[in-house]
Amino acid sequence: MIKLIKSYYWVLFSLMMLFSLYVISTYSLCEWDESRNGVNAYEMLQNGHYFGLYYDGVIDTWNTKPPLLTWLICLSYKAFGFSVFALRIPVFLSFIGTLFFLYKIIVKFESHKLAMYCLEILISCKAFLGYHIAINGDFDMVLVFFLTAGLYYFIKFYFDNYNYALLYSSLFISCAFLTKGPPAFIYLPGLFIFLLLNKSFLKTIKKPQFWIAFLILLIFIGVWYFNSRNYVFSGKSHYGSNNPIETLFMHDTFNRIFSGDFKSDTTRQYDFVLSVLEARFGIWFFTGILLSLIFLIVKKNNMKRYFHILLKKPLVSLSFCLSVPICILLTFSANQNSWYLAPVFIFFAILLGYLIVYFESMFKFHLFFIIAFTTASVSQIMYLNKLSVETNVTFKNNPKYSGNQYYLLENPKNLKHFKQNMNLYFKWNHNTCVRLNIDSLRTLNSRDRIMISVTDYPLLKGIPINVENNIEDYLFFSLKSN
């Protein structure tokens, strides 16, 4: 029976991974970060500037993050060609890497069963496999991978007395900085609290490996800093800054937390953490609430003792120390996006895993996780399938103009913005963008066509388009076959 259950877990886990891999190659480019990252990588391959980001031929004044993710996308472009799959596969591999290091962290302290429960929770919900994280070409999943790997080697340093593991941890944190900048240090306050609570802070900083690790981190940051000084904006950026350094540290980090650089409405949502966990974890969030209530009712007389025992577990105390400061910071942040909480998701999965294991052992209900995992997996598959079907954009041959090899964009209805994502589609197709004449435009009545407002997207900057004076509000664009 146990063998059968384990086989079922592995089969469902594998199916979820394969379906997620399929989805990242089938649904359309998303506007903003993902598409801009794709353009940055495309232009890096074209102009050979591997240490500065360019957009439409000039230094990018919006995305000024370090270039590691862009390098990974460039390598992927080289391996797989220009496509959404190539853009997203480095991020998806980071998701797999995160699961790998998370598994190693958990089995260091607890059972293989708990580790697999945590992995299966994360594969069957939108925590990572949702918008802007593991299924898009964005920064956050790569950041979480390097943070998790760095945390694993910190644990080896602290609990195994393997001093040189701290150097590996520093290398991974440095890579996290080269991915997204200052968010690479998001775990440091929690690690500081953990060391203080365990009266190990002074002992740690007295080790020579600590200072070598610190020096490694400074070298990586310094190399990026002095290189970025060479990339001075030709004019003021969107934020009014003059260079990538000021933009990254002041506008993209400090002001993102404390002011309204990124949105006009800076009203704090004080239930931000709970609302994100509910949206991202779905069924698992409500499972956690249900199990917590059951424990409060059944074990109310011994609750204090159970809670004390839990906090004595190193993995539980470490999870609380690392996640609580992040949650407090984001609760009071002026800008609150669900993916900002991504570094905390692994700890929620760990704590929920503990609850489920305790519940099963206490009530001898060993089918509970099978039921919950199956239900969550079905829900996640439905979400991913809907995402793929509703937003998929493909290039469909227009039968009326097949002789001229004109193509329409198919199913564009859920693309709310036609800016950076359309720019990238056109660049991938070697800028062979042509416009049908105005008479042809009037005869086309297909719901598959895509209309781009000239006022919203003036002339697709950088794309060779012949614009006639008698065109009024809209142009119809198509892609010529390569």
C-alpha cells in the first residue's frame, strides 16, 4: 500500500512538472518585465554589449538590474532560438533547482516524507507556478533559486560546522544580487535574528570564513558598480535619474518600498500577506487554516507545549526568523505585488508540511494528503490550461493573402497591452513587419486580427513601418514569414 502511494505521488508530481513545462511554451508573452527582459537579451546578442541592458537601441532607463538573467536568456536563445520557451526555460530550471535545494534543506532536519509533501504542495498551486514567477521570464524565480541555494550552504556552515560552506553561500547570494540587485539581501535580517536568538552572532563573525565570504560579495557588487558607471543615460530616465546605479538603488528599491515611484495609489493593504497566500496557495491555504483550527480545538490544553516543541525544531525557528521580517516589510511597503513574497513561499510550504504530517500521525488519517494533493493538482492543471488556452498568441496564416505570406496574430483578446510584448514578437521575427493597405483592412472582419492604437504605441519604435497620412486611428500589423 505504501509503495503504491509513493508511486502515485511520483506519477502525479511528474505529470504536473511536464504539464507546467508545456504551458510555458504555449501561452503568450506578458507585458512589462518578461517582454522587456526578452528584448534586453535579444539586443544584447545583436549589439554585443554584455554588461549593459539596451532597449530599442539605447541604454535601458527602465530596467537597470544587473545582467545575470539576461545572460541566461541569451544562452537559451542560442540553444533554442527566439521563442517564449527559450525566454522562460532558464526561469523554469530555477524552479526545479529551488525544489532540489529545498528538498536537501528539509531532509537535513526532517523526514523524506515531509520534504516530498513540501515539494508537492509547491508543484500543485500558483505559489511559484503562477504569474510573474516560474512560468514567466521574470527575475523572481531565479532570485529565489539563488537565495535557497545560499540558505542551504549557510545551514551546512552553521549546523555541520563546515566553515567553507559560507563561501558557497556568499557566491549564491552574489548571483542573487547579479539577478535582481538589493533583494538578494532579503534573508539577511532573518539570519541576523536567528543568530542572535541562538547566541551565535559574535561567534560567527569572528570566523575568518565570514570575512572572506563578505569580501566575495563586495567584489561582485563592486564589479557591477564600476562597470555600470560606464552606462550613462543620454537623458533623464523615467524616474528622473541619470544612471543605472541611482535607478536600481534609489528608485527601483528604496522608493519602491517607501514612495509611489511605481504607482499613484500607495495605500497599504495590511492583509497583504494573507491575501497573497490565499491567492497563490489556494486549496493549501485553506487546508492550513483548517488544520490549525483542528489543533486549537483538539489540543487546546496542550497548545502551549506543542508550540514550544515546534519552535525548538531548527527548521521551524529558521522559517519563522526568515519569513516574519519579510512579511512585516511588505505589509507596510508602498508597492505591494504578490511576487515580492516569493522568497517566503518555501517557508509557508514547510510549516504547512509540518501541520499535515502531525495531523496524519495524530489522527491516523494517512489518505488526507493524497486527497488534498490530488484536489490541488486538478485545480492547478485547470488554472494552467485556462491560462494557456485563453492567452495563447500564435501566428496564423491569413488565407486571403497566403500568396503574400501575411500572418495574423491569433487569440489576442487577453493581451491588455500591445507594447513591449509586441515589440519582442516583431524582433524575434527579424523586424519583418508589414502593413496591409487600408482597403484590405476594411475587408478583414476576423475576430483573430489584432488592432494596435497608434496613440498607445506610436509607430512601434524601431520597427520599419510605412505609415500613410490617410490612416486614422488604427493600423493593422501582420508578420511576414521568415
